[in-house]
Amino acid sequence: MIKAILDFIFKVMVLGVLFAIWSHYAEGCEIQSKEIEFENDVVITTIILEAGGEYQVGALEAVYEVIMNRAKKRKKTPAQVCLQKWQFSCWNGKDIQDNITKAKKHPRWEIAKNILGKETNYTNGADHYHADYIDDPYWAKSMKVTVKIGKHIFYK
């Protein structure tokens, strides 16, 4: 009888410890998943607000390629690259959450979301671009044009 009680207490303690460990890691996963969701939302928002109105093949993917090429080159997360000052005009002087909310209403949000994680090479390795309706930025003279997709000219 005492052995049965001790076995029962031991099992309850083991379950308690396992539950505590699981709770700790589950909480961490929730925080991590919210951070990942925010990171993804920033990247998708950048794609949408920079090229959501472009319907040429590869237009959305090209913006994503530039983000990823810069992230690799600068050793930053894609969201950090997107939010760097003066890197993507859609963020200049704009509230992050307001931009995300606006972009989530765009009809191409899901299309842009599905680009994440895909490897394409529409830009031939570009890490810069600008719209063709603005004057060439100061940095364009020192770079090589790789491709023009829609209204964007890509460089590396």
C-alpha cells in the first residue's frame, strides 16, 4: 500500500516537472512565433507597398530578392533590412503598424505571403532598385543594371 502511494506521488511529481518544462518552452514558442509573425509581416508589407501594383511576372519576387540579398550581405534579418532608414520608400516617415494594417488589406497579400522562403532569381542578384519615374539615385552610377521589371530598375 505504501509502495503504491509512493509510486503515485512519484508519477505526479514527474508529470508536474514535465508540465513545468513544457509550459516554459511553450511560452517561449509563443513569443518566438509572434516575433516571426512580425518579421514576416514587415517583409510582406514591404513587398506589397513597394510592388503590389506591379503585375509583371516576378515583380513581387524581385522586391523579396533585394530584401534577402541585402539581409545576407549586411548580416541583418530581412525585417531589419526593410526598416532601415531610407532603404524602402514605403517606410519613410510611416508608422510600422499602420503600414502593416494597410498592406494586409491589399488583395495580393496572400500572394506576397506565399513568396516568403522561395528562392528565385528574377533580378540576377540585385540588392538595389528604384522606380523608373524618379531621377537615378546617387548610388546608381556605381552599380550595374541587372534587369528592369515593370517600373523598377534593379542593380548590383
